[in-house]
Amino acid sequence: MRVLVSEMVLTNSRRPSGTPMPESLSNGQQGADYDSTVFRSTLGLAPVVDFETAVLAGLAPDGGLYVPATLPQITDSQLRQWQNHGYPELAFEVLSLFIDDKVMPAADLRSLVHSSFSTFGHPKVLPHHQLEDDCSVQELFHGPTLSFKDVAMGFVVNLFDYFLTRRGERRTLMVATSGDTGPAAAHASIGRQSIDTWLFFPRGLITDEQMRQMTTVMSPNVHAVAVDNCHNGSDDLDVMISSCFADTEFVEEMQLSSVNSVNWARVMTQTVHYVYGYLQHAKNVGDPVNFAVPSGAFGNVCAGAIARRMGVPIGHFIVANNANTVLGEALSSGTFARPDIKNTLASAIDISVPMNFWRHLYFSLKGDTDRLRDAWQTYVADGVVEFSVQERAAFADGFLTHAVTDDAILETTRETWHDENYLLDPHSAVAVAAARHHRKSVEGPIVCLATAHPAKFPETIRLALGALPLAGAHPSLVEAQTACQRMYICDAAHMQQSIPEVMRQVMRASVETQRDR
Ligand SMILES: Cc1ncc(COP(=O)(O)O)c(C=O)c1O
């Protein structure tokens, strides 16, 4: 049986005036069509599962990504009611559209959400900073590891812990990182009885600050692995992890799962900051607000596109790439390829395999898993897939793209510091440069997503400004400079054989230790 995405799905860049909204929904209730027990794989070959199973699995057994068969909807009247909500309460409202009482009681959800954002270092959780030209910055980096990954990771790991404790089970999480997911997962995993977290990072291709945010975590269930000679950055690590997931015996033995953005819960949680950003910037509900998003694996912008499909009247997404332009090319030409990585100053988006693009394709192509499977097979076999003009029109509607060079990253950092006294990290600079490029192409405010604190990239800031201003430091990173580090080191050439074996040994040793207690 083929289940189509909700009839309510909107394909226009903005909800056209006069388009009827889904029937009025009471606050915090899911849309008529959404069913938390019906999650499918984008490749269509895995059995339908419920929300909890999809989250705990991370990746579907056919190698696809889990998606809800239909999306809940958000009405204008809900948006008006939420206008004065603080971030945690808004997050509760939006997430309760996905997480109904079949999944968990509302009181538990509220408490999970509030505790997830209590670790943020700013009273507003995600404050905004106004720039010139009706552009603003949404600061997503006030979480414990100073990047936007904290915004969803804290909640997702809490969700894992909640489900696993309820079931009396454990999971082993394998996390590949281009620099920021790893620290967020490490921090969120500290002291958890229900999970062991393995972090794999391409040594030399992330900053020292990012590395220490993983290697200085001493919790016995958190294991950092430095992988040397990753010629394709974190994409090489994704390949290794995919092959671990393809080994069903290993998956079973280790109870393997993923909290990378292949996990639906990460993308779902990231829809909230678009609703928040929208409400902070729309003068009236219904006015367009645009988002400029520094993009790598397409998880963040995919979440924004989902928020728009749910009814948030977002105008355009400006997909901001560095020199790794696969997303820009796919959206502008319909050719989706996987070229080699180019190393840039915005290293966390040095990614050429944007897995969440497949989720976006699923919704854009109205749940046609036959087509997705065919496209996926071509992409894997040939390294490139061509989409038709009609297909591209469906998935690129309301998207603009811009590629930002290293020179432009430095120039934008300099200009914004000197003219507006505001310090950007290199990824946020990619967003701001792309927003400025497209300022005249879109109507309404542009919200640039600031995805990392500048203190994580001091070398680039020094390169741009000649010195590191006070705003480019953070006490937690200064402390990590002298803290003890612990990590495994492996060469990319051997990781395929050695890593599963090391993980097995560590798991056996930890089981024995627990038995002896
Ligand atoms: C600082 C920063 N900005 C942007 C991104 C891109 O986000 P996504 O991979 O969801 O596109 C990442 C992670 O990959 C990141 O760490």
C-alpha cells in the first residue's frame, strides 16, 4: 500500500492567500491526519513502525530514513496563541503535535522539554540580534557545547533515556561528526545508564576546541575516536557507520542506534526554532519571514521545510553553502552528485553527502518511495542522480542558494565586526553572506541562523580580524585547554575492521564490570 503525505502539504514557497488552512485545531493537539504509529522509511522497504521504534532505531533497516506518513499541521490561530511563548513552552507545544499521549503523557513531555533547555546559558534560550537591512541573527549556540546541535541533541538524548529506562534497555550510539554533533552528543550522554556513545571525528579537520569538547568528557559511557586521514572528512566516517548498520548481527549485538540527523527526532526537534524565529519576526501572522541556513547534511534546513509544510508561512530558505556546493547544485539544476570534499574555513559544513536531502525529497515527491529507491540506487552506484524538471520544481520551490568562498567568509566576518560590532563564527558568516547576496530577491525579514559560537573557531577569527576579540572566547573552552583528554586513535584505512572489534571489547568489559558490582 502506498501512503501519500498529507493532502494538506503545501508546495508553494509561501502559503497562497486564500488557501484554506487545516481545520482548526485545539492548542497542542496533533493534526487530523498525523498518526504517531505510522512511520515509514524513505526507501519504502522497511515495515511501518511507530514513533518510539523509529526514534530508537535511528536508521530504518532498509537503509532509508524514517518519516511520519503524514505531518501534523499548525494553524494561524495556533501561531497567534504562541506569539508570546518562551522557547521551552513553544517547544512543548510544537513537539506535542508529534508526540501524542500514545507516545508519552503530556506532563512527561513538558518536563523533558523544560529540562532539555535548562542547560542553555541565555535566559531567552535562542536570542536574536538585529543586523542592518532587515536581516537578523538567531543565535542557536547558547547550549552547553556552543553550537546549534545542542538545540535538538539535549532533547533527543533525554527522549532516548526516557524510552530506554521505561523498557529497561540500553543502546549504543554511533555518532559521526564534522565537529559539532559529537560534542553535543558527548555532553548530552554524560552519566546516562541507558546509553554508550561513540564519537568519531576526522582528526585535523575539526578545531582543537571542538576536539577537546569530546576528548575531555570523562564519563565512562562516552568514547571519542580520532580518525586520521579522512580524505572526505566526516563523510568517510558516515560510510564506516553505514557499514556497521548494514551488519545486522553487529546491530543486534550492540543494540546500535544513531543520533545523527538521520534520526527523525533530531529533525523534528529542529522544526521548533523555525516556528520561534517566525513568531519573533513576523509583524502579523501570515507575513513571510525568510531563513538563511548554513547547510551541510541538510538536517537543519530540512526541518525548516517541514515547518513550512506544517503551515508556518515561511517565505524562502536561502541554502548557504561553502565551496562544497552539492545542495546548491541539486536545488538549482536538479543534478544531485557526491563529489570529493573541499576543506574550507567553515569546516563543519564540509559535507558532500547530505542525507536529509532524501527526507526532503520524500515530502516533495509526495511519498513516492519507488522513485526514491530508484534515485538512491543510481546515486549510490553512479555517484550522481538527475531529477526531472517537474521533480526539481517540487523540491526546489521556495529555495534560493548561494555558495560562499573562504575569502567571503573572512570579509563578512570583518565587515560585520567593524560595521555592526557583532562577531560571527565562520558558519554564521556563510549564512549572513548568503542573506546579503539575496537581500533584494526576497520579501520580508531574513533570519540568519547562527549555528556556532565564534569561540569554537578562534583561528579563523584571528585570520579575519588579526586578533581575537573578547567575544571570541568562552570560559568552558579555556578550561578544556588544560583538561585531561582521553581518546582512541585510528587510521581511516583500518577503521572498518578495527572499530567494531574495539566497540565489542569495550562493551564486554563494561558488562563484566557491572556484573562484578
Ligand atoms: C556550525 C554548523 N553549522 C551548520 C551545520 C550544518 O547543519 P546541517 O548538517 O544540518 O545542514 C553544521 C553541521 O553539520 C554545523 O556544525
